[in-house]
Amino acid sequence: MKEKIIREDLGEKQKVDDCEHCREFFNKEGRVRVASTAKDGSDEDTDEEKETLKNQLREMELELAQTKLQLVEAECKIQ
């Protein structure tokens, strides 16, 4: 029974090692790597995500500025 579990464990470790995405998150012993030590092959994704978030922030700032302008214009019309 113990040998069967060991074989299954080795099989699972091999599956993880064969998967390019999965092996980034595990070390040779099969333990989970800390996020900061895991290979970050997604640097480009991170940069793209930052750029997207910056663009979204800029759009929200413009929308807020337009809303404030409309508020000021409305207050001027009331007076």
C-alpha cells in the first residue's frame, strides 16, 4: 500500500514537472515555491496589466473631471 502511494506521488510529480505552467510553482522536492521566488515568465503580462490599469485610471479621471465640470456648469445656471 505504501509503495502504491509513493508511485502515485511520483507520477503526480512527473505530471507537474511535464507541465510548463505548473512547474513554475513547485521546486524539485515538489514543494510550493513562494510567489517571489517562482519564475515569473509573465513579466510582459504584468507590464500589460499595469498599462491597462493606468489607462483605466486615466479614463476614470477624465470622466470625473467631466462630471465636476457639468456640476459647476449646472450650479452656474442655477445662480
